[in-house]
Amino acid sequence: MKPSRRILEPHERISEVLFGLIMVLTFTGSLSIAEAGRDDIRAMLIGALGCNIAWGIIDGVLYLMGCLADRGAELRMLLGVRVSSEAEHAHGFIARALPAPIAAVIKAEELEPIRQRLAELPEAEIPDRARLSGRDWLGALGVFLIVFLSTFPVAIPFIIMSHAQRAMRVSNAIAVVMLFIAGLMFGRITGVRGWLVGVGMVVLGLILVGLTIVLGG
């Protein structure tokens, strides 16, 4: 089975951007502009950066765990096909590994050539256990970088602007634009009106940020 050409699928990238934005917004949103000094802003930036580094690593590890689970499922399918004494049983293993719309319309005579090719694979080409590939590690690195880099657009106004209140307004505007763009892209891949999903993503992001702050996250 050949892997997808993309290391990270679009919905995975959008999810990580949203996650990174929520993390950094919990820091900028909890900053009291009326009382904030340069030391407070510096502490906020360090905290936001450190938080997104930590969560980027955690998300990357979780991504690798998901990849390993997928490799295990693929290996179980392959072994199930090879040890099945009945072709119909082997066809069931193959069909369950296919996307539901394809599995619903594919016929047994179309599954049989696949079963035969899998059964004829040399033993040397069959791994003894699930293993992570180089693409999986690149995907985990991509997850980390997306979460980590999502910090900077929202944090930059606090770095380059001396007026804290003005920096907060610009930062919030950038966050809203990023949330809207993420929603717009998600709408395109799901077939829903992009602008509607964009607005929904902004509302959802702000609600999640508010809940995170209220709950002490």
C-alpha cells in the first residue's frame, strides 16, 4: 500500500494551527493591559512560547502513536489476508481497510486480485512488527512546527509595539484573521461554505479560549 503523497493532510494542518492559536491566545487573553508592564509582557511571551513548544512536542508524540496504530492495523490486515483459508474471509479483511464508500461498492471479483497479490508477497517484504517510517517522523516534526510557529503571528505585535493596548488590539485582529482563514480552508475540504465555517471557527476559537482561561488552563 502506498502512503498518501501528503505527509500531513490539510485537516491535520488546520487542526494544529487552531490548537496553537488557542494555546497562545490563553496567554495574551489573560494579560491585564491596564496593569501590564514590559516585564509582564515578556513573561507572557516566554510562557506562550514555552507552552506551545511543550504542546508541540506532545502533539508530535501523539501523532507518532496514531501512525504506529495505523501501521499495526495495516499489518494485521496483511497477515489476516495471508492466513485466511477462505477467499471470502480474506476479502473481508481487505474491505475493512478500504474507505467506507469504496468498500460499499467494490465487488468480490475486484477484491480477489488484491488478495492474490498480498498472498504472493515474499516473506522478506513482510515486517515482523509495526514500525514508524521516515514520513511518520517528518509528520511529527510538521505537527511540532505548526503548533510552535502558530505562536509568532499573534505574539509579534507585543514584540515590536511599545503600547500594550495597541499591541493587544493588533494581536487579536491577527488571531481573528488566522482563525477565519483556517475555517475557510476547512470549509473548502469539507464542501461547506468557506465563509460560514470561517465565522464559525472564529466563534469556536474564542469560546475555547474563554473556557481555557476560566478553567485556569
